Amino acid sequence: MKSHFVATQFRTLIRVVATALDVLPLNSIEVSCEIKELVEMLTKQARKAKMEIDPEDETAMKRVLLVLNQFENKFEPDPFMIRNILAHLDIKTWADYCRGVLFEDCDFGYIDQTDGRNSNFEVLSCLNPEDFRCPISLELMTDPVTVSTGQTYDRVSIQKWLKSGNMICPKTGEKLTSTEMVPNTSLKKLIQQFCAEYGVSLAKSRKKNRDISRTILPGSPANGEAIRFLSEFLTVSLGYGNDHQKKRAAYEIRLLAKSNLFNRSCLIESGSIPPLLELLDSNDPSMQENAISALLKLSKQPRGQKSIIEKRGLKSIIAVLKNGKKTEAKQIAAATIFYLSSAHEYRKMIGENKETIPSLLELIKNGTSCGKKNSVVALFALLFYHRNRQRALSAGAVPILLGLLESSERVELKTDTLAVLSTLADSFEGSMEIVQVSALPLILRLLNSIETRAGKEYCVSILHSLCLNCGSDVVIVLANDASLMTTLYSLLTEGTSHAGRKSRSLIKILQKFCETRSARSIRDVRQEQFVNVR
């Protein structure tokens, strides 16, 4: 790219040398004949020398300038031109040179035809690399295994899924008939060949950055400008590209925003949210899923939440929650509702939409394990606005949540469900409904069996609210539970301050009831003895 400048510098230097030698008085300098001959030869060469640019360099430079100009004007360059430029630079892998792949058709198809790997390359170029990613982690699979539903996952990801107590296929939502995992050796070989051909490091692809706080800065000015430009380019593709380009752009945004705060900020600034919202109405299930997933990542930023609300995207997200083309889209929409509900000013608006809470409850009732989890936490966030509690009760939240407590084997999901019930039990209506559906034995059983401290604390909170709101009918049942006091005293010393206050108050209620009952029993006995004496 600097060839003209470099050539000019050399020409200037050669002219200076030629001029200096021309005026050099060789005859008045005592030097040998050999030196004089060399100086004269150099003088002639300096007069004749020309510094020309290599024609191939000149052509490559013009191509690069053309491509950059097209990028700057938001036009998609010819992928074959980009391929020729990369070939001239001897760049053969994406991994070390790009921050995001803009053109999936622009493969490194210029591999030397004499290379024996060419036949493998032709096979690999016909495959979709996205099929090599695990549906759970979205990372390249290092050890692909197939489960009973016929779906393939990375062994580490599906094992973690199963250990969490899930017996449902994450992708299809079907019930797994067994936990047996069959190694997919054919796919594993293809992935290994793909990585070898394209220079992809599996070790790098598996690295997870759990702490993304340090990604708030771009790392370098060059990286910052690249991401800003990439964000603008993808946003234009979302708005003005064909269906294939829109789908690809939504997927790239989904990956870019996955675990990088600076990327999310650039994507929001570039205006990617409005066209992503438009894609939610697409009849293409994959396009809809990529769009809602990208919006989920961007909704984690306050500016992203604001943009979604201001662009009136809430209605479209709730529509996906209710009628999404795929189960995955519905559960991602529920997670998006959760992040939007984390802002106090949006909870009222979200709850006022008549479809929100019933749709979340429907997903809790009939969704996958992931869908249930996302919907429960979204509902919990909405209940911080008090009027949403009555809406949840009216929509039948209590029996659905209790049904989830009885059917779910996931401890984490049970804990979250108890948190929602604890919030609903704060009101008189919520407590009465819990008692009316005979949930008290279930809460007592969970108090003794649930493994998490938070779960036990939520159980105590529910019992405390039931005692205050429903009176003696509940207190009698609790007083007859022999193991309850032991658990309450345990939480006094080992639980949080909030749990300690609830436990202490509940102990006082039960002790007062027992004292009153004992006093009544003594009085009744004395009256009976008095009657017998008479």
C-alpha cells in the first residue's frame, strides 16, 4: 500500500547519489585506479537506474483501495476480488487475520492445486461450518456425541446439561429415553480436517472468558475501529441485504455480542436493534432465532434495553415468546423479558401487556427445562412491580408453579420457583390461593429436603406469610410438624439475616400458639375435674 511512497524515496536517494558523484573531483583525490573505476561505474548506474513498482503490487494496491472505498460507502465488495487480494498476500486462514467473517462464500479457495489436500478441501468447502458448533455452547465440538433423540452435542456441554437434572433434548425438547452418548467419530474427523485446512485452533475455540468486565475496552485502537466498522457493516446488511445476508448478519451479531461489552456497545450505537426487531416477524425459524438471540445479548446493556423499548420492540418480543417458530426462540424471548424487567421503569409496561405473564406461565407449564428456567426468573423480575403480582395470580400462576415444584428434579429451578411463590405469598390473595390448593405439605416437605440454603429460606418465608395471612388454620398444621423447629433454629444460626428474622418471627408465632393451646388444655382439665367433684 506504500509502494508509491517507497519508490519515490528510492528515486530521490538515487538522484542525490548521482548528483554527488557527478561533481566529485576524482582527479584531485589521491585514490587508486580501482576505486576510480568503481566510482565511474556507480555514476553511470545512478544515471540509468529506474525504480519501478511491481505490476502485481500495483494491481493489488488498486484492488485494496477499491474494496476499502466500497466498504466505506456501505457496498459489499466482490468476494472474488477479496480472494485475489488474500492470495497475493499469502493469507490462508481466517483465524489470524480477521475479527469477523463478513462473507461466508469467500473461502480460501486458492490453495495450490498441486497440494494433495485439495480433494479434502473440495469436500469441506461444500459443508456448513455452523454444523460443527455445539447447539448448547455454540463452540466448535471437540468431542461430538449423539444422544437418543439423534441430536449431536459436544460431550462436555451435554454432560453438564444432564448433571443439572435435565432429561430433555436441548434442541428438540423431546424426552431423552436414556443418558447414553454415542461418539460421532465421522463428524469428529470432519471437524479435525476442517480445523487443519483453515488453521483453526480447537484449543483457542474452547477458551471461555467468564469475566467479561475487562471487555468494556477494545484492547487497541485498531481493534476498536475494526469492531465499529464491522458493526456498521452488519447493521446495513440487516436493513438492506437479501434474506441470506440478513440471516448471516444476525448470526454474526449474535456471536459478536455473546461475551464482549465493547462489541455490544458498538452494535447498539450502529443502530442494529431496529432491523433486528423487524426480523422477529420472519417466517424463517433460523432467522427469527438468530435475531432474538442477538437482541438478548444487546438487552443486557442499559442502552440496549432503552433502544428496544423506544423502538417499540416489546410487542414483537412478546409475540415470539407466545408464538415463536422454534422452542429455542421462545425460551430466548423469555430470557430477554428477564433482562428488560431488570429495569424498574419497564416492569410496569411489560406487565401491562396482556400476553406477557400468560405466555411465561405457558412456557413454565409446557416448555423445555431451559424455557421453564428463563420464564420463572423473568416472572420473578416482573413481580417486583406489585400490580404484576395480582396479574400473575389471575393468570393461574400458583397451581402452575406448584406443579413445577412437584415435577422438576433440578434443584436450581426449584429454588427459583420457591422465590416466585414467596413473593406471591406476601399478599393475602396469594397466601389464600396457596392454602386453598393444599400446597402446605409440599412446602414443608421441600423445607426438609431441598439442598440449597436459599431454597430453605424461601420455604420459611412462604410459611411465615401463610401464618400471617391465613391465621390458625396454617399455624395448627405447622405446630404439628415435629421437625420444623429444628430447621428454624438451624436457619437462625446458619442462614442470612433476612432468613434469621423470618425464622425468629415464625418460632415466636408457633411458641405463642403452643402456649395458648397448653393453657386452654389445662383450663379444660380443671373444669372437667371440678365437674366430676361436684
